[in-house]
Amino acid sequence: MATNTTTWGSRIGFILAGAGSAIGLGSIWKFPFWAGINGGSGFIIPYIVFTFTIGITLLIAELVVGRAGRGSAMHALKSLGGPFFAVFGAIAVITSFVILSYYSVVGGWCVKYLFDSLCGELVTSDAQALQSAFGSLVADGAANSMWHIGFLTLTCGVVALGVVNGIERLSKYLLPTLFILMIAIMIRSLSLPGAWEGVKFLFDFSFDKLSWMGVLNAMGFTFFSLSLGCGIMVTYGAYLKDTTDIPNSSLWIAYLAIQTALLAGLMIMPAVFAMGQDPNAGPGLVFVTIPYIFSQIPFGWFFMILFNVCLLVAALTSSVSLLEVCIAYLQNEWHMGRGAACGLCYAGLAALGCISALSFGVLGDVKIFGRIIFDFLDWFCSNIMMPVGGLSIALLAGWKAWESTQAQVNLVHRYSAAANSFIRFSLRFLAPLLVLVVIATGI
Ligand code: PHE
């Protein structure tokens, strides 16, 4: 079992790669409609609170375990925690693989929508036509599979180039671009008459907006949005130099993730309200409502292209992180070269993803616990596998390997006793407790 010797090219490169993993379809596609369904600020405020408490400590824990264990998720968990924790390392690798298989189906929709917006095909004032275009894309197994494989090809191509030349470079150029594009779209959206209602919907906070369900959903979303519990940050942590300050970098990653989710909310909701659309439109919000809105406003076609670029960039910087978990594992445990590992994953993911892609059409009758395959995999990974992964990291970093956690946390900068106690308390008690609540409600 070889430990790896690759390191990130620069600290900022690592922060952008970590933030790139966190910022994804979750922030741009899921966040606005979840905020919509869960009553706006009643979801957003708990999400921010969770991110800066358990979210950040679990993020620190994953990076710490990665750097101390220097290897794939499985290798790192095994070397710090022994064979028992190695099992959770293996589970994390499988979770990443499965998430990527269906994430790439949604990534395929993004490629298709970018393509269509470049061809000017999404500009129409017929909302029904947009609805049925999305419906028929999703139901058409062949098209769905083809776009999924297209997106997967992009992902594998980037990862095959390596950690520094592929993943880090992609994030370094595309993430700043993403922020600029999002700000441009937000300004356009906020300049529409009636846009303020959307801002109020997101940020007007009152206690009666808080619901138990909103809070629980916010907790689950914190996991998904910070890419926790599936070995990504462990894998990325293994590429960290000893001179990188982990708590400080984690704060940056969490901050960028939140900022992007809020930007996404601010680019979508004001436009939704200004155009009298339904904020609870669910998954169709960005694929149906947004094209409809952009079709109605001057220069909308241009902003539609920018919007679809944003979606694709966000999806890609996350999908490469999921793939890297599997590649690091194959390199570490099976001594495969990067190219061969990418080829093997490509074949497996293409096949598994097609099953998810077909589950909206011909495989629609196959139900697991009452859900189609795509929904089942998403539910199972987000509500069970990722929380289980998070729990194992909290127990490992907070109890079993606390000495090493503490040494890693304070390696570059000595943090105060209060900060250290907070991290320990959160990892030992708070995070496990909240994770158990997520799992219990998920079931
Ligand atoms: N954090 C990503 C997003 O918000 C999703 C993701 C989850 C990516 C798990 C990797 C792993 O879209």
C-alpha cells in the first residue's frame, strides 16, 4: 500500500478545489428550490448555523484525517483507526462512486441546456413548451444516457490530467469565473421590477418561519453542500502540505460555499418573484422556470447562456472531486496508474449512471422503497451513507485519534484552548448526535 506523495500546487489552489467540490449542483440547483419549499429564511438561517458549527468541524476533521493518514480515504482511515475504520473508508469510496453515477446524469442535463441555450433554443414565452421539453429530455432514456456519458467524459478527462494539472487548474480558473458570472446574473435579476419580494422571501426572518422539517432539511443539506461524509475532503487533505493551516482553510471553504448558495438564491428568487412564478417549483426551477424568466427579459438569452455555464462549471468542479476519491483508492490499494484507474471508473460509472438515467423512462416502474432508482440512490446516499461517513469521521477524529487531530489542527498556528475545546466537543458529542438525528429522520 503506497502512501501518496502528490501535493497541491498552492494553498489558494487547494481552497478553490475544496470550495469547487462544495459548490455544485447542490448550491445552484438544490438550494434555491429547497429554500423555496422550506419557507426561505426558515431553511437558510439554520443552514448557516449548521455550516459554521458541525459543518466546519467535520470539514476540519476530514482534512486532518487525510493529512495524517496520507492516502486514499480507505488508507487514511485504516492507518489512523485500524481495520474497523477501514470499513468506513471503503464505504466512503463506494458512496462517492454511487453519487457520481447519478450526479453525472444531472450534469448531463446541464451540458444539454448549455448546448441548447447556445443554439438559442430555450428562448420561448411558452412555459408549457419548456416544461414538456424538460419532461421529454428526462424521459428519453437514450438522450439522457448520452448527455450523462458526455458529462462523465469531461469529468474523467480533467481527473486523468492529475491533481495539480487537472483538478486544481480547473478550479483555479473556473471558480472565479463562476463568481463573476453569478454576480452579473444577480444584478440583472435584482434590477427587475418587483424583485425585492424575492429578497424578502429569502432573508426576512421570523421565528414562525422555523419548522422542524426545515431545520432537519437544513442539517442534511449542510452535509451535502460541504461534500462531507464520502471521503472527498479526506482525499483532498492527503494532498495538503504541512504548511497549510487546516482550520483557516476550512473556514474559507465553508464561507465560499455559503456565499455561493446565497448568490444562487439571489440570482434566482428575485427573478422568480418579479415574474410572478412559483418559488416552490421544485427540481424544475432551474430547468423550466429560469429559461422561461430569461426568455421574457431584454438580453435574457445572454444571461441564460451565462446561467447554464454556471451550472456546468459548478457540476464539474464537484464531479471531479467525487471521481478523485475513487482514483486515489485504486492507485493506493490496487497500484493502478491514474490513466487506467480513470478508464476503469469511466466504464463502471457510465453503466451505473445509465441505469439512473433510464429510471425516468423505461425503468420507471422499478421502485425501491417506493422511489425510482435515481431518487432512491440520491436519498440513500444523502440521508444514510453520507451521515454514516460523517459519523465515522467524527468518532475517529474526536475520540480514537484525538491526539493526532489536535496536533494537525495546531500544526501551523496554535489555536486557543477555547477553539480546541469547541472542536473536541463538537466532534465528540454534537456532530455524532446531530448526525444520528439526520439518519433517524432519513429512515
Ligand atoms: N457539494 C456538492 C454540491 O453542493 C455535492 C456533492 C456532494 C459533491 C457530495 C460531492 C460529494 O453540489
